[in-house]
Amino acid sequence: MRLAEMTWPQAEAYFKEHDTVLIALGSTECHGRHMPLGTDWLIPEKILEVLEPLTDALIAPTMPYGNTDYLSVFPGTVSLGPEVTYQVMSRILDGLRKHGARRFVVLNGHGGNNAPLDRLALDLQEHGCVLIPVNWWTLVWDLVPDWNGNTPWSGGHGGAEETAAVMAINPDLIDYDAIADSNLKGLSDELPFSSLATVRFRGVDIPVRRFSRDVTDNGWAGSDHPKYATKEWGEQMIRATAAYTAALIEALTKVDLDR
């Protein structure tokens, strides 16, 4: 049930009987030379497509921009930054709340959005509402442990996990000839980058935020090399996330928000 496809009387009727809204939040940013800039909202939108027949929850239009300042040096990346991401989502969610929404599930496609979502969850609680973010790329690690850990499926930015999910949407969106090693740099030989936001020192990953072009000139990072991605794996992750989220929404509708 898509809000964008409803008339206002239909929306009014929905909110008289229901108070649950599902919305996807993504980002438009670099994901390596081989991946589309819309990866972080294309994947949640595909999950919504699979999820829609499994739930009666209202699906709001997907938000394709988010907080990604650290990738902004790569052409095509558009960042709202943390404050504007918070402000835009606050207005969207508050608008829905004023029409009757109280239970919000945010299908998040980008880790940079986590801090604004935490802040929004606390804002909504003060209005007697609840917000639950679903980060699909970490959720699937819990659903199927073989998709994480010391394997090719351990997750990363623009790595095999995200590449596989985009292949499930449309394999033609991947530039297979551009797949290459990430070639992470370092602050020094003793402090090599282990991801876009960490350096490794004596076996321990330490958070260090730098503009990503100072970390890699490729734009992807992680131990899950994109060459391991398959369309079938991507389809499995999307179906698993959709089924889990449908069950989560059902459980959320039973929560007594007035106790």
C-alpha cells in the first residue's frame, strides 16, 4: 500500500484504522567504480517491492538522500549532512504523525544515517510514538551467519554484499570491467586503513574518519571483494530482509504505546 498512489480520502481512511508507516531512507553516493550511485536507496526500494505483499502497513515514498559528507569528494555524491538529514526526516515523520502515524519502521540503506535516526527516535518517543530502524546490510548477518565473519561475505562499503543486492535488482547496473581491488591507503605504514572509517593498529581497529578519497581512490572498502557477488545471493538477502521486516511490523502493531 503506497502513500504516493493513494488519494487523500484513502489516506484519511487508512489513518482512522491504522497507525503504522514504513519508509526507506538511503543515500546517493559513490560505491566504488563498479556500482551505481543510487545503491543505498535502490536496495531498500527493492526490499519494499518484495515486502509490500507481505504487510498492510502504509509505505511512504523513499528518501534517496542522506548523510554522506565523507564521500562527497567523489563525483555524483550528494550529501545532506547529519543536521539536514535529521531536519528533512523530522519534517517528513512529523507530517505523518500529525495525520495519525505512531509506529514508524525506517528501512535504512546507509550507515551514515544512523545518528540522525537515533535522534529522531527520541523525538518521536516524546510524542508517544516509536521508530525502529532496520539496517538491512547488518540484519542479514544475523539472519544467515554465513553471510558474515571470516568469509568473502563479511560486509563492506560497495563490496560483495551490496554488489550482490544490486545484481538482484538489475545485473546491468554493475560495471563488471571496473571491479578491482580497493587498495586501501593508510595514515602511515604502521596505521593502515582497514575500512573507510578505521585504521588497524596491533590487530585492533580504531575509528578514524577521513574523506574517503584519502582512504581509497576506488571508492569501495571491505573484506568482501565484489568479485564474489552473485545475483542469487542478492535475491536471498532481499527476500530474507523482506520476510523479517514484515514479521517485525506485525509485532510492532501489537505494542501498547499508551502504557
